[in-house]
Amino acid sequence: MTTVAYARRATEPTTEAAPRSASNGWWGMVLLVATEGTLFAVLLASYFYVRFKTSGGWPPDGIADPKLLRAFVMTVLLTASSFFMYAAESGIRRGRQRALVLGLGAAFLLGLAFLGLQIWETVVVARELTPRTDAYGSLFFTVTGAHSAHLVAGLLLMAWIQVRAWFGVYSQRRHLGVQMAAIYWYFVVAVQLAIFVSLYLTPRI
Amino acid sequence: MRDQSTLKPASHAAQAIADLWWILFVVSVIVFFVVVALLLVGVLRRRGGGEPDRSTSRGATKFVAIAGVVVPAVVVISLFFASVATLPAVSPAGKNARMTIDVVGRQWFWDVYYRSRSIRTSNEIHIPVGVPVEIRVTSDDVIHSLWVPRLNRKIDVIPGQTSSVVFDANKAGVFRGQCAEFCGVEHGNMALLVIAEPQTRFDRWLTNEAKPAPASAGLSAFVGSGCSGCHAISGAPQQSRFGPDLSHFGLRQTIGAGTLTNTPEQLADWIRDPQRIKPGNKMPKLGLPEPEIQALVRYLESLQ
Amino acid sequence: MEAHVERLEKVWAEPAGIVSFLTSVDHKRIGIRYLFTAFAFFVAAGIEALVMRAQLARPREGLVSPETFDQLFSLHGTTMIFLFVTPMLSGFGNYLVPLMIGARDMAFPRLNALSYWIFLASGLFIYSSVPFGLAPNDGWFNYVPLSEKAFTPDKNIDFYALGLIFITISTTAGAANFIVTIFKLRAPGMSINRMPLFCWAVLATSFAVIFALPSLTVANTMLELERNWGFHFFQPAHGGDPLLWQHLFWIFGHPDVYIIFLPAIGIVSSVVPVFSRRSIVGYEWLALATVLTGIVGFGVWVHHMFATGLPQISMTFFSAASFMIVIPSGIQIFAWLATMLTGRPVLKTPFLYVLGFVVVFVIGGLTGVMFAAVPFDQQTTDSYFVVAHFHYVLFGGAVFPIFAGVHYWFPKMSGRMYHELAGQVSFWLVFVGFNLTFFPMHVSGLLGMPRRVYTYPSGLGWDAYNLLSTIGSGVLAAGILVIVLNVLWSLRRGAPALSDPWGGNTLEWSTSSPPPHFNFPVIPIVRSADPNWDLEDRRQDALRLERGELLLVDGHQTLATTVLEGEAEEELHMPSESIWPFVLALAFSVVFFGLLLHLYGVATLGCILVAGSIAGWHRPQRELQDQ
């Protein structure tokens, strides 16, 4: 008899198998995302705090509203990447190696495209507005910069998982790494949605 | 006389706070002694140890529910209302101020302005007794906090923001106050005096403050020694606002924002080496020759 | 049976020597390191306090310059909060949580080692400012604009801001580790409502850390960007607001009070039933109160800002929330009292410290209620009254329980008994010294003495109270010295301790003193909230050991269970010793010193080292172990 079965029998009189709960690694990643998510919540709260403390228009001092098109495309790309991530994850859950590799690859490329656009966006915005302009500029670049840093970390994580996937490390039963990378990536995508709404859409209302 | 005690209120607002304190204090003393009595009974009544008792006692749990939830809830809700009832007395909105004084916190002294900033003085606020005076505060550098405990609660002095507190002294006297938010090395020596006096005396004082100093040999010595690079005297050609205003300095009670008593000897000490007396303050040791110092002292003390 | 234990010894043994010192992942060794390191910082902060008290012993004393005094109180506060109380309680948590829940290590042993090394590195980072006379000097809450470059041009504040960002990594990683350990590694049968209250406290604290610390990190990052990169967040002239710092700081800072206080409460809830010889009264109430305190703690930060001129309506709201926090504290106090009243107390040193805690904490709690009353707060905040209040809450609420814990678990950790008489002497010195130091501060505060002043004039009625405080601080220091001597003496000469000298109710007392590397030769099975008082269950453990059941001897193994019910789920393979946590902490140090000295090349190199260390850490065949 395995130890687990033994212990289960000792504590649990019924023969019914206990449902499997989430693993340590899953919990670890969820807590990391919780604390990092709070970090972005605090950053965005600071943005709105300064906004509501500022009299007159927003953005202040006649700075133009941030342009929507590029940011919108970026957000769409990143959202799309999360679907590929999901495909990769659910693929390996059913043991499909191809789905894993392709899904991860597509998500990675979309993430890379986002990063490229983000750099372009930063260069364009910086023509009018820099972090040194005023508090608005500082907050704008701090929020987007922090997001980019997390995005890069996510890309590195995905690249790592990708390489391991090529070597066939993951299987239907053992794919915690993929699961963790996916949770992190959804978080990166969710933050981008929050940024798009807060920094790009709300100045127009 | 220069008491700074919260327990010797000299205004309606400070009185309201002191009353609130006494309520809080009495309730706290009762709660404290009840808890300590229970603790002593618990510890001393049945000592001895032995095998652990593992029963669950319904009565004990009920005790926790009543003593730990119901009683504190009732006490706390009552105190909340007592506190809310005190709020209007200490809030600027509730008062009809008949006069406004602007106070600017600076490292490390208080700039005081009357009549929409046309009269300037430093480290002393004169107010008439029985007249609610709105004190509008702001800062030119870091955060300070204006606290004159006998007259009212403190109000933080924050750059980029103007806040108010009302001083409404109900008796004449000199009330000491002090900066209450850490503001750098000389935070400890950033005091001020509020001088509450009858309306007529106050009016006389204000009229006198409005007068410029006459041109004199002393004034040119003051300018010649470099004092006017930082200090203003009304009527002098140069009006720097970097340091405290020295117009009518002879009438002031203290030197260096409450650091020294204003006597000719102490003033001479101060001018000789302000860094020894108030280390880190912004007035340098000028190294003036002794006769020049004495001349300056005579001049400054003559500014009445 | 012998064979099983021998096998476990071999599997879990850590090689001796310096290498093992750097690579150990044993939660007990790490826990004890935390305790010793934190205590060293406590001594440093205590010396700072004694110098301050000497300076304030009489009016216009000139012992230290104002500049030095500012560094002293800033370091004192920062050290006590970040480098003593929090890590000291992490030390207890590290040592005790796995033992209390019947596990063989923390959920992430290497991450645990990393937490310690980063704590040490960040502590040394902050203290490396001292020899240069550049210690933080704008107080532990470091308000802008005073802490901006225009007013504090030197690196004092950079040491503070970067140091705190640095230590946040340690605290957050530790918190995540505690949460997962408590959720997943409890012994089979230890459902969440049978978990020791100490673990409830650690759990609530850890969640508070996860959600509170990001605010501190954001605030300090903004400050660094503003100081060194020309950003604007807090300057009104550039569209910022100095109050933003205060909001961010206190959104972290008030929950942090409970982060400090809750684990200490957990120690109290551990000691009370054992020395009252009875199961704790109102277990569920206490667990609920612990969680509630953690949650409500997030809703009261504005009461630190009542004097800033906020709108009345928001002050009233936060005042009500602050009053509310009395309720969970009331539950706790009266649950302990009820346990004592219905028990048969034994007055040993740990229990004395707990009784001292109750007395002192009730005073601190009552003055805390006073600060919820807005007008009173506006009058006495930033005066010595507030200094008295938070020392009653933090020294009374955290340090008394810490001293209780030091004596209570000393036999378990060292295998020897401390000297009881010396223990009781230390208690009375600490109790009298503490009250003599801090009680007079209530009075000097009411008499109008502001805090953080390096000197004061005579004639305001403050002189006698200040002198009393200074005398008291000497007595308090003497008491702490007795504790230190008692510990050092007992480590070598104390009588050998049995595995369960107090008749404890939790599982750490079911294994030997000190426990073996693997904690338990057989994973215990639990059926109540006082498992070590279930003699039959513990006999069953021993029988299972003889029969060779539930031993888990193939490598670093422990049992994972379900989050709520504690049903056995799978065998976990824990990672063994590793040098990478130490290397990673070094790499982080390179980053932070690079940022401090504006050597951005070095900082970039440090980042590469960090990435490399993380890769090295995960390089071996970890996938099996991860699952």
C-alpha cells in the first residue's frame, strides 16, 4: 500500500478518493501573481490619486490624450497570445506535445510583437512627454515600464519552458512548469488590459 | 506661563479636546482595572497545574462573546459618538472666523503674515482674546505641523496645500507652540509663541507693526554687516524673505524660534555663533568683530 | 525501527563545515539563524535607543549632535520594525510551523534559505551606511519632501529606500512559503480547524505581507526615481502631491503593525493553554479574530493622517474603522482570560511574560482606541503620547511575547533548560523597566512634548518625566542583558531538556529536543486541535514507526495534504541543500549596491547574475520534485 493511501485510510474512513487540490508550485505562482498584481493596483491607484488631485484637465497642461490605435493593437495582440497560451496548456493536459510547442511558440511571438510595439509607442510618446515632464509623465512611464519589465520576465520564462518542451520534458501528468508560466502570462495580459483602460481610455471620459 | 500642556486649555476647542481626553481616560482606567483584576483572579485563584483539562466550557465561550464582543462594541460605539460630537469644535468649518492670519512653516522658523500678507513678523502670533482667528498654514519647503496645544489641535503644514485651524483664545496669555512634524535637523528648535491679548492692545500692536523702521546708523550697520541678505526689516532697502523678519525685533520674546530668551547678552551670543546654539540652522557664523556685534545688538533691541 | 531512523538520519544529514553553513535548507537551522541575526539587530537598535534616552535625560543636553540624533531615531525605528520584530517572528515561524503541523520542512526549502540570506544582506546593506555617517535620517516613515534630494542630498535616504525594497523580497518570499507550507504540508487529519493558533497567526500575517508590502515597494521606488532620475510624484510644483507618499506608506504601514503583532499573538495563544493546563477557550473565535484583524488592518491607514487636513467625512469613516479593530482584540484578550480562569495556571517564565504582555498590551490597546477619536488624535499625534502608545503596542504586543517564546521554546531548540530563577528575574526587570521607560511618555506627551526632538527647553514640566524614562531604559536594558546571559549560560550548562518539558499541546513537543533533521521519524496523524495531548494517537505514531508505516524514507520526503480537510494527497520530494540561494542573495546585493552608488554597469551586471543564479537554481532535474 502506498503511504498516501495508508494515511488517507487512517484519516478518512470512506473509500472515496479525495479530490486532488492544487500543488505547491501552483500556490507559489498564484501568490507571486497576487503580490505583483497588488503592486500594479497600487501604481494605478497612485495614477488616479494624482489625477483627482489635479485641477483642470487630464492629462494636465494641454498634453494631448494618449493615442489609441497602437495601444489598442498591442492590447489585442497580447490578449490573443493568452488564448494561444491556453491552447498550449490544455493541449499538454491531454498529452498533445504539438499543441504545447505550437501554442507556446505563437504566444511567445505575439508577446515579442507586443514588446516591439511598446518600444515604438514609448519612442513616439516620449517626443511630447517624458517622465521628467511632470507627475503625469512619471506615472505614465512608470506604469508602462513596470509592465514591460514583467512582460520581459514572462517572455524569458516562456522561452525556458519552450526549450524544455522541445526536449519533451512535459507530459500529460507532469507539466507544472507550463501551468505556472501560463498563470504568469495571464497576469501580464490582465495588467495590460487594466493599463489600456486606465491610461488610454479614461482620459477620454 | 509658557505652558504647552494639552490639559490646560485656553480655548473652547482645546477645552473640548481635553474633555474628550478625560472621558477616554476614565473609560480606559475602568477597562484596565477590570482586565487586570480578572487576570489576577485567573492566575492566582487555582494554581497548581496537573493534567490538561480538555473539556469545552459553554460558559467560558459565552463569557468571551459577552466580555470580548458585546461590551467592547457598546463601549466603542459610545466613544465613537463622543469623538464625533467633539469634531465640530476643532474643525475650521464650524467657526465664523473674524480675522485671518497666514503662517508659513520654514526650516526652522515660522513666518507670520497679517492683513493679506502686508504685515510680516516671525515666530510670534498675536491674536485678540475672544475673537476666532483663522490661521491659514502652508509651507515653502518641507512638511511642518503647527501645534499650540492650549489653543487647538495641530494642523500639518504641507507644501502645495493650504489648511486652516482656528485659534479662539478665551483668556489672555502667552501660549507656547512647537513644530510637531519632523522637518530636519532643527525640528526640536522650531517653537513659536501665541500672544493673546485684549482687542485694544492687539490693535495697538498691529498698528505699531505696520510702521516701518526709521532710517538710522543702525540700519546701515545692519545692511553693512550682511544681515539684510537674509533678514528683512520693514523700511530697509532690501527685503529678503530667506530668514525671519526682524522688524520690531525688540518687542519679541525669543531668538531663533524659541531657542533663546531675547536679552541683549543672548542676542550677542546668537550673532557670535548661531551654529553653536542651534546647530545646522541656516544662519552662518559671520565672524563679525565684537564692536560691530554690540552695535547690531543695540540696534535690533531698539526696534520696538 | 532502528533501521528506519538510521535511514532517515542518512537521508537528511547535512554535511558539517562552512559549505553546509552556506547551503543548508533545514528550516530549523534557518529559523535559529533568523532568531540570532534579528536579535543582533535588536541589540543595535537598543543601543541606539539608550543613546537617545541619554541625550533626552535632561533639557539642553549636548551628548549627540542633532544630525546624529536624527540618524539614531530613524535607524532605531527602521531596525526594530524591519530587521528585528518581523524577522524574529519569521524565525519562530520558520522553526515552528513545520514542527507544529507535522511536516519535515517548509514547502520551498531553498526559497526559505534565500529569504534568510536576503534578510541578512539587506540588513547589512542598511547598516553599511553607519560607518560613513550616512544612516537614514528622516525617520522610519521618511516623509517627502524632507526625504527628497533638495532637503536630504546625501545617500542616507537611498540606503533607506533601496534597503527596504531589498528586504521586501525576503519578507514576501517568506510569506508565500509560510502560506503554502500551512496550506499543503499539514499532517494528515489536521484539518484547518485543528491547526495550532500560532499557524493561524502566521497564515494571516503572511497574507497581509503579500498584499501590504507592494505599497511600500511602490513608494520607495517612486522616491528613488524622484531622487536620482528626475521623476516627479510628490512635488506639487510638478503636478505631484506629498500626501501620496503618506497614503502609500500607511497603506503598507498600518497592516504592518498587524504583521508585527499577529505572530506575537500566536505565541501568546501557544503559551496560554499549556501553562493554564487547559485547552484554549474559544478556538474558533480566536482564529476568526486573527483573520479579521488582518483584514480590518487594511482599512484604517488614514488614522495616521488625521492632522493633514483631510475632509471630515473621510476622517469619520476611518475613525469608525479604527474603533472597530477593538473587537477582535477584545475577543483575544477575553479568550485568554477565560482560559486562565478555567484552568490551573503554572507560573513559569514564559507565562509571566505572557501575563506582562496582557497588562501592557491592554494599556497600548486603550490608548490606541483614544487615537481612533479624531480630535484627540489631532491633538496628541506626533507627541510623546504616541511614542508611549506604540511602544506599549509593539514592545508590549510583540517583544513581550517574543521573550515568552524565547523561554518557552528554548528547551526544544537547544535541548537544554534555561535557568528559571534568572528567567523570572529578567521578567521583572523587563516589566518594571519597560513601564518606567514608557509610561512617563504618556504624561510628557499630554504636556505637549513633540516626538523626534533632539532636545527641549526646561520649564515646560517635561524634565522629570524624561529623566524617569531614561532611568527606566537602563533597567529595561539590564533585564534584556539577563535574558542574553541566561541564554548563553543555559546553552552550555542548562539541565538537559526532555522532549516535552511543559506538557505542551502541539506537535513540536512530540519529537525530541532538539528535533532531528527530519523532525518526525514518522509523519503523525492528528485528530484534534491539541494533538500532543492525544496520548493514544501519539502511541499509534510510535507503533507505526515500529511497523514501518508512513515513514517516507526515500529522500527528503514529506506528505502533502488538502488545504481545508488535511487529507493525505501525495508524497512530496523536497529539494536538498543548495548553494544557489546564497549566490542569488549575493547577486541581489550587487544590484542594490550598484543602484546605491549609481554604478549602473555594476547594477546591470548584478541583474545578469540574478538571472544566472535563478537559472542555476532550476538547472537540475527539478521537474519531478516540483510536482
